[in-house]
Amino acid sequence: MASFVARRVLATLAVLFFASLIAFVLLRASPGDPARKLLGPQASEQAVAALRADMGVDRPLLEQYGTYVADLATGDLGYSWRTRTTVTDELAARLPATLELAASAMVFALLLAIPIGVLSAGRRRWVDRVSRSAAIVGLGMPQFWLGLVLILVFFTWLGIAPAPFGRIDDTVALPARTTGLLLVDSLLAGDLAAFRNALAHLLLPALTLAIPLAAYLSRIVRRSTIDVYRNDYVRTARAKGASEARVLFRHALPNALLPILTLSGMWFGELMAGALLVEAVFNWPGIGGWVAQSIQAQDYAPVQGAILLGALVYSVVNLVTDLLYGVVDPRIRLATS
């Protein structure tokens, strides 16, 4: 197991290197001048040239990349020209909001997908037909459009959802910051009013991300459960008189969830990236809106930092997923030991 983890750590370092290289080259290959963006069209050429020299973007590309990698080795992700703050500070302030949104969306997606997939694998064909139709609709809906529809229905028409601005109402006192996750911090502080308000703000954006993913995962759960039901050990358990509930929860479901573990790990990284549009729709103060604004301003460091963070999260989540495989299936644990 130790050698397996060591190999994955080395692979993660390689992924981070190539992610940094690709992001660096593509950003600088894009048209436009970041110094001109900052100073505006009325600035003189002398002022623009001085700012470009101060930014370091007038140096050869290879030299710029060497400086960037040297800074990364010391943990320096760079400095935002637009906000005048370090990328590390911005990420530390904004990551909890995006992480809470993505994690909640993943939980909601699994809570929806697993029971729907299991019921679809049963003998009631109408459940399978309804879930198949719902999956097609869910997969075909753009997330930003779904978010706007949810706002229209639950905020504008029904009035049961809070205004889509931020993570908590301005009238509610923020709990003491421990993790940066409002739901967790409010529970740690025993502030149920803040917890309820933060949860109300979180529900619609999390469901916007969760519904398309649940539509996809429910079909995977259905297919996997059907395949497991055909195995000899399931037939043997039934022949011994085991109830359908025991067959499902003791024998079928743990094995049927193995593909879901892999896909959940992969999709968590997708949720982190896909939150950009959803954060814009709900004015969620996470990484997505900040990166979008940085791209428009050609502010390189925040975009590079966000890409590296995404690659790191993706690699770590997949490592954790592989380790969880060993917990769910002892055969895998023994093979890697």
C-alpha cells in the first residue's frame, strides 16, 4: 500500500507540472496585453511599457516560466494584478465556498442517484421508464438554465427560497470561522439560525449541480445493480432464504457501488470546475466568479493558481477513491498490499 501511495504522489506531481505548463503557455498565447488592460486605452505607451516590465511579461517566455516554477517551489502562487492580493490569500478565502458547494452537490446527487438506480433495477418497469426519461431530461439541461429556472420557481414565484446573493443573509451574524464551511462552522458554534440560513442559500445552487449528475449516476447504479444480481452469490443468498433487503444491502449494493466510487471521484473534480457558471448565476462568492473576472482582465496568476488547485483536488480525490476501493472490496486491498 505504501508503494502504491508513493506512485500516486509522483503521478500527482507530474500532473501538476504539466497543468502548470499548459496553463502558463495558453494564457500567454491568448491575444491582448494585460498591462494595457489594467491601464486602459488612454494610457501612454511609456506607461504601458513600464508596467509590463514591472509585471515581468516583457521577458522571454522561457525565463518567465522558470521564474514561475521557482516561485511555485517555495509555495508562492503569484500576485493578482487586478485585486492587489496574493493568489494564496484569495484561494484561502474563496475555496471553502466552492468546496462546500461541490461537496453538497455530490451528496445530493448520490442521495438521489442510488435509490433511483436501485429501484430502476427492480422488477417494476414503470419506475425504470420514468427514471430513464428523467435522466434524459436531466442530462440535456444546461446547468445555468436549470439554475435560472430554480430561481424563477422557488424564489420569484413561490417565495420559499432566499435571494440568490451569497452564502448567507446580511442580517444573519456569521459564525466564528473555523473551517470556512458555513454549515460546519455554524454547527460547531451551535448557531442553528446561521445553519438554517446558510443551508437555505446552499440548496438551490447545490441542486443545480446535483441534478444532471444524479441523472447520469442513477443509470450507472441501475446497470451495476442488474449485473450484480446476475452473480452466483446473489442467487445462492436467495436460495438460502435471505430476504430481498438483506440480498440488496449485504450482497448486491456494496459491489454495485464500486463503479460509483470511481465516477464520484472523477465527477467531484468536474463539479469544482463546473461550479463556475452556477456561482455566477447565484452570485456565489467562490473561485468560479473570481477566475472568470481574472480571465477577462488577463490576470494570469489567479487563473494559473485555480488550474493547479483543480488538478491537485482531482488527483487527491482519485487517490482517496482508490483507497476506498480497498475498504469496500477486500480483494483490491489484498492485491495492493
